[in-house]
Amino acid sequence: MRTSPKPKEWGALQLPVFPPGDFLRDISLILDSAVVFYSSLLTVFMYREWRNNQFRKVLDIQFGWIIFLLGMAVNRGSFVLSDFYFTIDPLNTVFIKLGYIGLILALSAFFFAVELILPYNTKHVFFGAGLIHTGLAIILPRAWLEIVAASIAAVTLIGVMLFLNFTMKNTSGDVRKSIEIIVAGFLLGYFGFIFAGDLAYYNLGVGFYIAGEASLVLGLVMFGYGSIYSPALGELDWQQQLVQLYVIQDGGLLVYHHEFEKDIELDEVLTAAGISGVQTLLKEITRSETGLNNLSIGDFEILFSHSVSFTSVLIAKEPYNVLLAKLREFTSTFEVMFGTIIQNFEGSLNEFSSARELVASLF
């Protein structure tokens, strides 16, 4: 709890909500400590994963989650110290403020990373709101901190739900399943955080407070499970990596072509012929029956997905795993839709015009 019951004050001494040795006090301390432990554990694990990722960026969403979890550890750790150990001012107020400032700063960093990939043109309004709330937590007296916390909680819910809604719409397969777990974990942890606060305690009672702390722990566990087993949490900016898509008949003829970036000039017919020739040459040299999966040329990565009578080729800026998975899904569906037409292909590209809807649905 961030404040103490007003009826029990001895001068400057502010008594903790739970007296020493109280069973509920011990449960609360265990749950709060569990939040600190799991947040710290996830921070270390995700940092190691991010550090080993060859595509890592300081401003990517994975690093944003790391900072958020670190802020959560600082927040609950500071509150443990203020609630159970340093119950007398000025240290009590110092740790309370530190808890709020740590979490709000972490949220600000997370918002900055999220707004770089969101398509909603938010102009970093959430990042700005985080900085404003950080300033308020620093300068306002202790009595106002609960209002600051309630305000940033509302901003957080809106911002994170926009992000999760975006990722749900732009992921599929295993990535989507992991995002669904992350969504459930975040919502459970969010409402747990709300109930594990002074306002809920004094208005709803200790039962809701303990339930809130338990929900916060469970939400973190679910969030960690979804994050750790997500195959592409750091690849949520995959749409920004798309350049061009080709479908090439085994004989080297271009069947279908789609441009994702209009400002990159490539002759699609020559590019398709060149890709087919290089693939055939390397296939003969390596005596491989399956063909290429990935080829790096200059600033571009060329991803391949093979079918019986054609090859799908995606030119991208980074060889993300999520892009290869989407390319394979595109190839499988394209074969079902146009497999017979490709086998009897006579040069008319109009027969594949409906493939635009398939591209739009997957990419």
C-alpha cells in the first residue's frame, strides 16, 4: 500500500497496513516479491534473446518490453520497501515516488518503441503523456500520486490495446497464438495492478487487494510464456521490410508480380529471369533437390518458397522468420488457386489478377 490508515498515526510514524506477523501481510509480501522476481527474470531472459538477435535494434518493440518489465520490477520492489520496511518518512515517500517514476519512465520508453511501428500516426502522443506523468510524479506531493497513477493507467490501457490490436491483425499461425496469450496476460496483470493499489484496498477491502496481487503474478507468468515462446516477437515491423513479390514458373517465366515499395525500381521480368537462373545454377552446383531458401544480395534479402510447378520469391530488407512463414502460406494458397493454370500457362497474366486479394490478406 502506498499510504497508511489515517486513524493510526503516531506523530511522524506511518504504520504499515498489515501489522508484523499478520498472515495476510505475509501473503502480500510473497506475492509482491513474486512480481519483482518474475519481472526481473523475464527482463534478463528477454534481454539475452534480444542481445543474440542479429536484427536487434535499440528502438524495436522487444527492447521496449524489456524496459517495461524492468520498470515493473523497480515499481513493485520500491513498493515492497515502502510498505513493509521503510514505513517512516522521508524514506517511505522516497521509495513510493521511486516506484511510480520507475514504472512511468519504463512505460514512456515502451510507448516510444510502439509508436514507431503503429500505423495510426499518433505523433508520439503516448510517449509525451508518459514524460508529462513522470514530471508530475516528481514534482507533485505524495497525496497526488494516486491520481497520477490512475491517469497513466488509463493512457497505458489505450496505448497497449492499440498495439495489441495491431499485432493481432497482422500476425498469424504460432505468432498469433503467442500474441493472444500476451493479450490475456496483459489484461489480467493490468487489472491486477489496479486492484493491488490503495484506492481498491480502502474502498473494496483486503480481499480484493490480495486478489489483485495474485492476478498481477499470474498475468506476468502468462505474459512471459507468450513472449518466450513467440517465434517472432522482435519482428512485428515485418511490413516495413517488404519490397517485391514474384511468382516464377519452373521454366523461368514470370507468373505474378507485386510491388510493396513503389520507389524501388526493379525490372520485374529481368529480375524474375535472373532469380530463376541463379537458383538453377546453385541447385546444380550443390546438387540440391529442394532449391534455395534464402539469398542475401547487397541491401536485399531474397526469400524462396517452392511448389510443384512454381517458386514464390519475396525480396525484403531483412530475412525475418515471419516473412518466410507468410511466403510459404502464400505459396500453398496460390497453388490451390492457380496450380492447374500455371501448369498450362501460356503467357496471359490476367488469369492471376485475383491474386491481389490473396496478397492483401497475407501481407
